[in-house]
Amino acid sequence: MSSVDKTIWDRLFLVLVGAIYIFLMFPIVLVMLLSFNSGEFLAFPLEGFSLRWFESLFSNKRFLDATLYSVRIAAISTIVNGVIGTLAAIYVARHARTGARNWLRVLMTGPLLVPEILTAIALLFFFYEIGVGTDYSIGIQIGHIVVTFPYVFLNVSSALFNFDRSQEEAARSLGAGPWMVFRRVTLPAIKPGIITGCLFCFVISFDIFNISLLLKSLGNNTLPLELFDYLRFNFDPTAAAIASLSIFLTFAAILIIDRTVGLRSLRF
Amino acid sequence: MTALTIDRVNKRYGQLHILKDISIAIREGEFISLLGPSGCGKTTTLRCIAGFERPDSGRILFGTRDVTAALPEKRDIGMVFQSYALFPHMTVAENLAFGLEARKIAPDERKRRIGEVLSMVRLEGYEQRFPRELSGGQQQRVALARALVIEPSVLLLDEPLANLDATLRDEMRFFIRDLQQRVGITSVYVTHDQSEAMVMSDRIVVMNAGEIDQLGAPREIYERPASARVADFIGRSNTLQGEIAEALGGESYRIATSSGAIGAEGPSGLSVGAKVQVMIRPENIRIADTGEARHGDNLISGSVVKSIYQGNANQLSIRLASGDEMAVDVSGRTLIEPDAAISLRFAPGDAWLLAS
């Protein structure tokens, strides 16, 4: 193929990639634009620039409560999964028998493979069967932990996979006991995986809908549920303002990943 | 004094018998190489010494202390890995401090010893660098420094030069050997590179399929190999089949071969009539009419099949009357006609018998 042909194909490819990005990003940009609309409805054309819908959002107690509730659920999911996801990854990578390893891996990533709504229904039945029910937040909390578990597990597993174990042997040869080896050598090496996994865990937990819808406890709504309730009866740009806020939080999380571990992990 | 004893160690992985009754006694301050092809058990032996593998049977002693059941961190070893295994998130100084911290050495003393060992490996001023900012050779020296700074009783090296380019590898050989002699530390070095083992070691352990083929000084291994396998593995060699015609006392024998009777040396006690192989190194064979012939030299004739000019040497292939081919190295300045009839000579002392 001549170099002329190549540049044409290269350009066509760039155009295609650009088109895909526009297709994916356009709705997001649209929602963000709408949240600054001064008009009464969630519709085009924009009537002017205003922050009134953000004001309406922050003065709405239901939304504030829902946001705090979502943050709480997401934070607990993140902390719990940060610990058990890391431990599970270490167990599967290091201590599981070779034959069992692949099965365990599939089992651990199960929540990603099974549709969320099925997990939700199964958990709902299960909680009522064992008498936990959905009177309290414990059910929805466990649901969130189950669904976001694979993110920490997978990220830590891949960090462990790329880790040169002779570093641990070197540490032992230098006189370090198992705990010192883990704290000073293994943990720093898999830290990028833990942080990335935790951030994913937080963002996903903040975002998921089906699990929350089925397992939510009395009187508590997560932010996506509150938003859904709101949109059923109102069609004003407050909803867009909430969406903008979520998008902003997600981008902030991605930025944090990139700045703290994303670039640094390239060093290894 | 014996610093390290490996006493009848066996190791199996499932059906595979990796180490078969390995026994080695290493003297204080000695540099010993475990040499052999991959899968011969040399790395497993090293890992047994380090404590990363547990022998199925047998004992390992450091001095008089039985460490067979001791954990690696309790053994007082320094180890250098093929991948260097430096801690990437720590600076050079922190890497070196690690072992001292594990030993609860006070900060002042730590600092002094780190400075001392860094000057030994010629890396003063690199304390605050991270491993990724260093070249391969520098990383290797940091790995060495990290193993030596804790002043271990044994230094273990697992193919430490395998990841370096050829020039640097040659340089590091002498660097490591020199350092080892200055520190006077007992060292066990694993390699599959015979020239590395030759230039660095006090003694070499040639291993094959989980067994020790031969244990001896480099010269002994090269000139007096115990078997055809050792002779083949260390350098190039020619072998002629024969039978002992006469024992001349001591190590001297007279051998009947298909290319005539020749004088050779071999282990004492071989009996007349025994089948043997005669091993002759290519560089010890001369063309008969060059240089000074000595009384008792073996003479053998053949014709030149091939001559490869290599600048410093001509590598000849000679077909003997018996049909055997022999490799002969002569000076590069010697002009050789292909197909020319040629007469070769070699001293009986350069022909060594291998029992077949």
C-alpha cells in the first residue's frame, strides 16, 4: 500500500473515531448545557444562562439527603471492598490451588457477568428468606458491596500479576518477616491497583440503580432513585443539574486516578 | 574451615527428581559456581541454600548451624537475583537500608554502612536515585550492595549477569570477583555460562539432571573432565574411541585406536582392555612440521576438509584415515591448503581418557 493510501485510511479512521466519540459524548454535553438553562423545561432551545437549577437542587432537602445517603453507601462499599477485594485477589493469585484458580476468578467476577437486576432479585428473595428483609439499610448496603466487589478484585489481581515476586524473596533474604515484606514491598506494589479499584467501586456504587430500587430500605432513597422519582412528576432542569453534578464527580474521580496512580503506575 | 555444607540433599517435584543426593562442602571465603544447562538443578540447589525451597531429605549447614528448617529471613544470607529485584518505590539508599532496618541497626550505623558499601560498588552520590533512573549495570551493582550491606555469612547469586549486554557482562564478571575477594565472603554463583564460571570461580560444580558430574577447580574441569558430558559442556573437544593397550604406571596409558597407538593420560587404576574415549582439546593439537616437537608426542595424519579463518585462529576440520573428524585450532597466520594431507601431533599429557 502506498503512503498516500495509508494517510487516507488513517484520516478515515480518525473521522470514524471522532464520530463515535461525538455520538457518545453529545448527550452528556447536552445535559450539562441544559442544567444551565434559565427556562422552565428540560428542553431546547436554551433560553438563557442561569444557576437557578443548581440552587433549586441544593435547597431541596430530599436531594441533599439522597446525596448524603448515596455517598454513605458508596463509602462503606469502597472501604469494605478495599479490604476484602484485596485479600481475595491475594488469596486467588498466591494461595489457591492451580486447578481452582480459574474457577475462583470467574466466581469472584460473577457480579459483573450476571445482569444487575437478577442479582437484585436474588438478593431480595434471599434477604426475606433469612429474615433480614429491607427494613434497614443493611440489605442495600450488602447489594452494593456485592455488585462493586469485582472492581477491586480485578484491579488488584492485575497488579499482582505484573508484580515480580522475586522482590518479596529479596526482602525475605534481607531478613524481613512476612508482615514487613507485605507492608514494605507487596502493598506499595499493588497500591495503584487498590486505589483504582476503590475509585471504580465508589463511582459505580454511586451510580447503580436496579440494586437500589429493589433493596432500598424504608424512607431512604439513593440519588439515582430520587432523581427517577423526581423525573416522573417534574420535567425541569433540576434533573439536569443533578446529572451535571454526577458527571463532575465522575470526572473528578478519573482525574484523581490519573494524577495519583495512573501516571505513576507506568514506572513499574 | 567449611562455611557451607550441603549434605545428601534430595528434592522432588511430583514425579520429577530435581536433586539427587547432592553433597557439596564449601570453604570459608570460597567462590563456587553451580554450572549446568537449564533444568539441571542448579537454581533449585541455590534456592535450597536460601531457604526458598525445602529439601525432601538431607541437611544444609552454615558453619556448624543446621539451617535446613530455618526460614530464609533467619538464615543470614545475601542474595542477588537475575531480575535484580530492587524495590522500585524506594531510592537506592532506602533499598540498602531495608535489610539493616530488618536487623534493627541504629540509623547512624545504617548510614555509615550504606556509604561504605556504595563506595565499594562505585555508586557514591546515587543514594537518592530510584532504580528506574539507573542503567542495568548500575542496578546490578545496587543489588549487590543491598546483599552485601547486611554483611551476610553467605552470598548467593542467581544468574546475576544474564540480563546484561555482552560487554557489560564481561566487565561485571571481574567486578564481582574482585569485590568478593576484597570482602572475603563465601559465595555461591549459579550460571549456565561456562566461561563466566571459569573466570570467576575457585571451584566449579558441573551439574546435570540433578546430579553432580564433577566438582573441581576450573583448570581441573577443563583439562581433566570426569566424563564426556563435562568435556562437551565446557569448551570444545575431540574424542577418539579406543581401548587401553598398556598401563604405563600412574596416570599414563598406551591406547589402541583406529588411528594407531597413542599415549594418553587418565585416572589411575584403569585396566588393560577397558573401552575408553580419548579427549583432546582443539587448541592442543599442532601441525607436525611446525614448532618444536617433543619426544613422545603422538603423531596422527589426515587431510584438511575445511578451514575457517577467524583472524586470530584458523579452525580446521581434519578427516583422519579412520574416518573420524577432528577439530584443530592453529594460528591465523598458518596458511592451509584445502584437501592437503596433513600430519598432526599432540602431547600425551593433552590427551585425557574418559571412561565410556
